[in-house]
Amino acid sequence: PRTESSYYLDKDQMPLVKEFKDHSDYSWVTKEVVKIGNTTNPSKGKFSKDHEPIRPAKSAEKSEITSSFQGSNFDKELAWKIYDYVVLRFMATVHKEGLIAKRTIELLIKDEQFIATGKTIKEKGFLEIYPFRKVKEATIPLLKKGEIIDLSVKKKSSWTKPPALWTESSIIREMACLGIGTDAT
């Protein structure tokens, strides 16, 4: 299973969630998820026809994960980081949605149009337990159409810059927006 899918064929994920209730690292996450009770009806998410989402096979302590690689050249800390990612991603997929408010304002100053966009987190939801997804907030004041506001304007002289080069993640994000391929492509 790969990580881009978030659609479970088996809707009741509570048995797997409850396996972590006494886990030294994830008991707090389990309590959060069980309290919300979304495990029998997780959001549909992205459906990938060829595989289900990645999820942990069972609850395992860090010592169990790292000791299973004794005598191997594989980085034991990396093994734990991978397991940690899989568990937290699974828990995040059955946790409640986060709620982000986006606000866009358009200002007309003389004949120039300026557009600003911001976002604020209204409800953290899964963002509370999933440290791998960061949302950068940018507050924009609430304005009414036609409202006149005072602004200070600074004149700045500069040169235009070329667009940033594509990165692997920006290409994948663009492919997803266009519905082309998968992360593995």
C-alpha cells in the first residue's frame, strides 16, 4: 500500500485504533480518535483503485521495532521514524477533518488592483495529531465591499524574477491537480 490513498474499503477501523490504547507513544492519540468516534465512518478521501491506504499491521513499541533489525545494516532509528509516520498518518485519516478558513481581498488603489489571500485554522482536527502537515496561517482582516481603509504604501524598486524551478513535490502536486498519474509515477 502507498500513502496517497485515503479510502478504506473496510469502514470500521476502530479495532486497529484500539490496539494502540496502551501504547507508550500513541495512547494519547488513540484516546483522541476514540473520543471523536469517526473510525467507523472516515472521510472518503482519495480512492485509488489499485490499493488501500497504508496502515500499521499492529501496535508495536519502539524497542520491538528497533530490535527486529538486530544484525542488519538498516538504520534502526529510521525504521522507528517510518513506523511513527505510518501510525500517525493512519490515525489522522480516521480523525476528524481540519477546518481552514480562506479569505481573499481585492483592493483597488487608483487604477491598480491588489489581491491578498490569507488563511486561519478554525478547527485543528487531525492537524493536532499529525505533525507532518503544517498549515501556515496568514490573517487578513474582514472588510466590507466598498469600505475605505487607510494604507501606508512604500515604493520599492526591484527586478522581476523568474518562476521557481520545479521540485519533485511541486511536480507531484501539479500532477494531482490535473488528475495525471500517482505519486509513484
